[in-house]
Amino acid sequence: MSAPSADRMRPDEVRAGVSLAGIFALRMLGLFLILPVFAVHARTIPGGADLTLVGIALGAYGLTQAMFQLPFGMASDRYGRKPAIAAGLLIFAAGSLLAGAAQDIYAMIAGRALQGAGAISAAVTAAAADLTREEHRTKVMAMIGSSIGVVFAGSLIFAPMLYAWIGMDGIFYLTGALALGAIAVVAWVVPRVPEREAAAETGVRFAQVLFDPQLARLNFGIFSLHAMQMGLFVVVPAMIVAQGGLPVAQHWKIYLPVVFASFVLMLPAILYAEKRARLKPVFVAAVLLLLACDLGFLVLAGSFYGIVGLLLAFFVAFNILEASLPSLVSRVAPPRAKGTALGIYNTMQSLGLFAGGGIGGLLARHYGMQGVFGFAAVLAAIWLALAWSMRAPSVIARREFALAPGTDADAVRSQLAGVAGVREARVVPETGMAYLKVNLERWDEARVRELLGAPGRSS
């Protein structure tokens, strides 16, 4: 039987990418859908006139999401991806129902906090890593990452319509119902996540993952990326009003084409990075583009078309990095700690959203848009230095070997896990095969063949 083509995604990989992207989009829907209308609605409920409480209600979601990303990621390592995702969706649905029934701002804050506590982003991205081959992982991560831009743009258009039609409580009930429906998607649409495979790393310590220099670079990157995104939207809407004369209600006419055009423009870069194994150069170029955009906003703040062009460039870079970062984390992380590594990563993402809005607002108040873009440029410059010095990701491939008759599966699995360059090993006596993930740059192929005494094939 011939091996699947490495150039094409398998149907199960496409199904995994589409279904997991939909589930991830639902999480972001809970954040973005209320943004355009919540401040107006809050004035109609007790306590909603206090803008501090309104801000807490908006930010509570991101804060509890940051707190619970890591526990959910670690739980997915221990109990499985699907159970962790389903549990998070149940918590999210409960928070949506509580927020929908809220009669004052305090109950609304509680509902928003409970929504955010269902923090499944790490488990979703870990499942995507488990279900895709290395050579296609960035494409699937691009599907998931792009869902952020799609949901954001869609929220700007549909949130005011939904609010007029079903009200704020209806919006919360709708997101809760979608979360319950997503549990069915997890159970029956998302492909079966394979059991965690034996690996050379046993008993990986949390501190080892947290302080790994390569992972720390990537975690700083996702924090910076989302801090820049939130800071951008603290000042850019007002710049569009001032320079283009376009009221806020019509800003979707800019955001929607910009976001979708950025998806089209980022695809060639992602495909080039994957096919040519040039992920690091593309990654570094995207960070450099972010820095250029931040500096460009300082220069072209008085030009409406300059602002629109820079928004397009920003989102091209944003989408490339949003796809590349989780793919890199899943490659660098110890195989038995992917969920933990992605939990830390998603925690930093949520903290970036929280910090970007808060710091961006503070700088805008005291120093104007120059302060916001200056701060973003400093973050981008530090990130560029860190990205430049990071190691290029190893070239990982799958290898399959037939087992000799009478092979002791447990003994061979343990021996394979200790061979240099073998990242993961799975021995299946029922099929008479051993399935390996190996680092092509340093794996001891001769030792593997000696242990198995059988020809292998790539996939």
C-alpha cells in the first residue's frame, strides 16, 4: 500500500482543521460579538452607568480565560483532548446562560467570567497538532488562527443587527446554544484523537516547559502580537473617523475587505514556508512587517488611505504569525507536554489581549496615538531580535516499519523511544507496524532498523 502524499492534506486532516476552527471561532465569538454593542446596552441595566464596571465586564472574559488556559491544556494531556474541550464548552454555555439572565452589571460580570473559564483554546490547538502531519500543521493552524479575523469582522457587521433583533440576552443565549451544539461536533465530527504516543521524554516537568528558551520566545511573541492588536483598536477607529469621515457604524466597510484580503495575501507565504521548509525566514519577515506597520502608523496617521494600507499589511503579518506560532509551539514542545505548552502559550495570548487594551488605553489617554504605536514598535523590535536568534524548527517526518513475527511490542516501544532523534514511537501489534516521528537531521536510522530488522517507509 502506498503512503499518503505529503503534498496533499488527507480528508481527515481537512475535517479536523475545519471542525476545530469552528469550535475555536465560537470561543472568540463570545469575546467579539458583544464588543460593538455592550457599552450601549450596559446603560439600560442597574450599575451599567459605571464605566469601570463596564470595563470589568468586558475584560473578565479575557482574564479568566488567561487563568484557565493552562489547567485545561494540562487536563487535555492527562485525560484526553475531546473530554477537555467538551468540559470547557459546557462551562462556556453555563456562563452564557448566566449572562443572558443577568439583571444587573454584577451578574453580567459573573456570567462573563464563567464564560471565559471554559478556556479550551490550548486543548483545541493541541488536538489539531495531534491530528495533522508536521508538513500540513501550519495550514491547519492557519484555519484556526484565521477564524479570529473572520469572527472579528463578522461581529462588527452582525452584532448591531442581532442586538436589534434578539437583544443582549438573546445574543448570550445564542452563543450558549452554539456551545452546546459544538459538543456534538467534538463527539461526532472531529476525528478520533490518537492516544498519546510513547516518547523519549518521561515525566516532563512544568518548569522545563515554562522556561524552555525556544518556547519562551514564542510565548513572548503571541503576547506581543495580541497586545499590538488590542492597542491598535484603541486608536485606529478614531483615526478613521478623523481622516476618512466614516462613522463607527460603517467601519466594517474597511475592516471586512481588509481582513479577507489579508487571508488571500498570507496564503502564498504559508504554503512557501511549509513546502520549502522555510518557516523561520517567513516568520521573521512577518515580525519585521509588524514593526514596519507600527512605525508607518506614526508617519501616515494623517492619511486615510495610508491607514487602510497599513491595516492591510498589519493583518497579513498578523495572520501569518497567528498560523505559524502554534505550529512552532507544537513542534518545539516535548511530545508528552504539548497541551501544557499550548496552555502556557494561550495564557500569554489572553494576557496580551488584556494588557494591550489596558496599556493601550492608558498610553492613548496620556500620550495619544504616538504613545500607542511607539509602545507597539518597541514590542515588535524586541520580538524581532528574539525571532532572529531562535533555532529553525527541526524537520520532522513519519516513518513506518513492519514488525518481525513474535516481537515484544512493549519492549520494542521502550527501546525505540530511547533512540536518538526519535520523538514519538507507537507500536501496534494488531497491524504488525511501528509508527515513528523522527527528527530527520539527527535520528539514528541504523539503530532503528537494527531493533526492528524491517524496511521502513515515510508518510
